Amino acid sequence: MANITFIEACGQETTINLPDGWSLMQGATANGVDGIVGECGGSCACATCHCYVDEARLGDLPPPSEGELDMLENVACERRPNSRLACQIKATAALEGLIVRLPESQE
């Protein structure tokens, strides 16, 4: 399990203790975090779970797949070097304390 902090565009912070194997998108939607839509249910087909991962922790994540990189071309808000899709990041103990910021809009 890992405590992950989501910071919504309005500044509201929510820390969730996610079970190993849950995606950040699953955790956010199951816990009412505003700013993650997840229209495709986590199949990496919509880019509505775009997030900005704390740059200092990017090395703790597996690299994005080609499919994720393709979907990041379609995000509604600015794509940054630390942009990821929350559906593609699985919680593990190694991600304890990760901070994820959410864009102003997903659509």
C-alpha cells in the first residue's frame, strides 16, 4: 500500500492509501477526487486521467508505454515533461508519499 496525495487544480489536497496494484485513477475516482474523469475506465484510450507527477519522483515510475505517450498527445491541458495518465500508474510501496497534481480540466 502507498499513501498518494492528489492536489486538485483548486488546491484541495486528498491523501489516499492505495492498495498495491490499484491504479492512481482507480483510487482517485473511488475516493471522490475531483479532476480525474477516467472516461475509458482505465484502458488508456481517453486521456481524461491526465496528471502531473512530482518531478523528483519520475524515476520511481516505470516509463510510459508507447500507447500512453500517444494518448498524452490528446490531453486537454498543457502537456508537461511530468505528464502521465493516472490509469497507467499502479500503486506500490515504492510510491509511498507520491504527490500528483491535477490539471484544471480533462475535457
